[in-house]
Amino acid sequence: MLINGERTAAIDGRTFAVMDPATGETIASLSLGGIEDARTAVDAAEAAQPDWGKVSPRDRAHVLATAARLVRERVTALARELTREQGKPLREATDEIRGTANVLEYYAGLGSTFRDEFHRLGPDLDAQVLRQPIGVCAAVIPWNMPALLFAWKAGPALLCGNALVVKPASTAPLTPLALAGIFHEAGLPGGVLNVVTGPGEVVGEALVTEPRVRKVSFTGSTATGKRVMALAAADVKRVTLELGGSDPMIVCEDADLAAAVAGAIAGRYYNSGQVCTAVKRLYVHEAVADEFTRRLTAAVGQLPLGSGLAPETRMGPLNSAAGRDRIRGLVDETREGETGTIVIGGGEPEGAGHFYEPTVITDVAEDSRLLREEVFGPILPLVRVRDLDEAIVRANRSPYGLGASIWTRNPAYKREAASRVEAGIVWVNLHLKVPPEVPFGGTKQSGLGRENGIQALDAWSEEKTVLFRS
Ligand code: NAD
């Protein structure tokens, strides 16, 4: 844990092990925080926030810029640590750490745009809209992108003058702890940014139910997000929820198939399919479905599975045994129920580690769980469609609405998909990419509110209106 700028043990001295998912070896032992530890972190944040809130936006931005520079200088070491705890190939971990620095630099740059609004409403009536910190806030993050999501929350939260308590996931807490340490090296006062490790149901809930915490930014599964929202309602806390997704990818008859196959491969097998906006359902026009499947299967056959630290690895293990078991269960169910045809993959290598082969399943039954639920692993279900209308109708038949992509050269198709697909982000001829400048979030059960982009400043500020009669 990191409280008040210091690495601290849990009050009751308990610890837990962090494992390398490629080998099953223990790589670290961390403090197992509890309710009292969460409270101590909130005490520290509460004490530190008023002074931090008074620091000028320019000076707060300077801390972010310095942290970004330190992250960039340490890309290699941070990426290695991320791969060891999370499993992703080193090249993806390196991308994520660079992306983390980019996000912090972006918010540092916004420091100079910070200003209150002024309105002259009449000859004797003026208004100011002040952008003030919310106060003590909590950030709960998952294990799949632990560095980037830490930056998505800490960057704008701290720029806006809040103090933050972060609860990382227990299977990827090392990189968030390292990043919090970097913030302190960059000059952040102790207590402004704290990290409490420990079980979500204990530490996470202690933060969500703590009356002094005024906002919760949660990224994780839809099931946990619903619980967080219900608990936060007791104090009418502000909540931002970034939840699960089941992104459709629509491939039209005129698509550049080579680009679409490359997009599906990166979109589904990046981070072993453990990305909220991964391509989770493929809807392919029947005129090109056979050719697309042939090319996709050939490309999937070229994805060497192995430890993320090995240079030749294109896909690492899943982050946990439980995640791998869920993927195995879904494939077994498909095989036994004959609700799809497994054209490649569908097995797991011998030996240690939570590995599962990259898998493609065609002819998927409409009521299969592969299409109805969020599948957080390397299975790609493919459905043939007659036309774009059918693709959009079927794409929208999901409780989720995070991202979606359409692959076509036709401007009318692009417009049609962009306006009708129910999603927070629609990509045209690409998938997955989210630069720091754009707002990000889901519709339907994929979430509430937006992070990233300049919009995040609104989500991390309290706007106060002041009216003046002269
Ligand atoms: P999860 O919901 O199990 O856990 C997320 C975090 O919440 C962890 O830190 C966990 O310890 C904590 N937590 C668990 N129970 C809690 C509780 N009762 N109260 C408070 N906190 C609690 O999710 P996960 O398995 O770690 O992450 C995968 C999920 O995250 C997927 O559904 C994925 O789509 C989603 N995700 C969404 C986005 C997005 O931006 N929309 C980004 C990444 C991941």
C-alpha cells in the first residue's frame, strides 16, 4: 500500500501473493488491506486535499508533466513489471506504459486551459461558474490495463485539485503502486494520491461506502459496477462507471479484407482478448464470409503463444486461472451443445500458466452465450449476415454498448453505422484505438459518464455558480 507518500504494511500485518500468470510463480508479496486501511488512506487524502486544491493548476500540471517524463524514462522497467504481473507480451506492455505517459502529458497540457467562466447577464447581473475540486475521490481499477486506467483517473483527478485513493486489482497491483511512487518523486505532496491493495469486496466497498469520499470512478465488470452504483447511491456520490463490453465488428462486402483481418486479430487477441473494447462479435457479409474466415484462420495460426517476456510471443496467458477456466467452459459448452463450429483453437497447451489458444468459432447460434455475454478471452465468434441492416440489428441485440467498428469503403455505410450502432465509440476501418484527446465511455450497461478527453475535467470538478448583482 502507499499512504501519505509512504509504502505501508496493512494494519493487521496480513499479506497476499502476486503471481506471474505465465509460470504460476510468486513475484511479490503485498499488504492485504482491510476496512481500517481504507479509512487511514481516506484520512490522509482528507488532510492533504485542501492544500492541493489551492495549488495553481499550472503547478499541479507541472507535477503531472514531471511524472510523465519519469514514466517515459522508465518504460523498459515498468513494461517488464507489467508483463510479469499481467501476462501481456512485452511489446503490448511497452505500448501501455507509453500510452500512460501520453495521457499524463495530455492532462498536464490542459493545466494551462483551466479557467472559470464569466457571464455578463444584464446591466446589473453577472455570473461566475467556478471549477472547484470535488474533494476526496476513489478510483477502482481492473487488472487488464492497470497502468493506462490508473493514468485515465489520476491524471484529470489530480489536475482538478482532488485527492485520490486508488484500489487496484489484486492480480495487477504492482504497476499502479510503481506509478503512485513516481508521482511522489515528481513532487506530489504525501496524502494526495494513495493506493490501498486488498480485496474489492472489502477495500473497494469500504471506499465506496465511506461518506467522506465524494466521487467514485470505477472501471471493471458490469456486475460489480451495478453494486458500486447502488452503494454510492446512499450518499448520492458522483459515479463514473466504465464497465464491460461486447463490441461488434461489422465487415461489409466492399471491405478491404486484409485490413479487416488485421483489425480483427489485433482487436480480439491483443492482451489475450482481455480488453473492454476488444472485438467480441464479428458480423461478416455473406459475400465475403468464406474468404474472410479463410484469411482470419490463417492469421490466427501465426500467433505464437508463450510467456510475455519471450520476444517471439504474440499472445500471452490469461491473467488468472479463473479467467482461463471461464473461456474453457464457454468453448466446451459450444462444442457439447453444437452451437458453433470451432475452426481453429479451442484447446490449451500442456504445462504451467493460464494459457488458452486463440480460437475462432463460426456458425454461432443466436442464443449462444458467446453473443449474449461479455467474453473476456481469446475467442472470436463469427456470424454471417445478409446486409448492413441485419448486421446493425444483430449488433445492437446486446445489453452492452461500449465500442463497435465497421469496415467498408462506402461513405453511406459509414454514416449509417455511426448513427445507428448503440455504442459510446464507433470506429470506421479501425478498432481499439483511443487517443487521450477523445471522450470514452459506454451506453446501455457498458457504463455511465465519460473519461478521457477534455470532458474528464468536468467529471472530476464541482461546478459552482456564483451570481453577482452590482
Ligand atoms: P471486476 O469488476 O471483478 O473488478 C474490478 C475492480 O473492482 C477490481 O479492483 C476489484 O478488486 C474491484 N471490486 C470487486 N468487487 C468490488 C466491490 N464489491 N466493490 C468495489 N470494488 C470491487 O472486474 P475485472 O475482472 O477486474 O475487470 C474486467 C472487467 O473490466 C471487464 O468486464 C472489462 O470489460 C471491464 N473493463 C472496462 C473498461 C472500460 O473502460 N469500460 C476498461 C477495462 C476493463
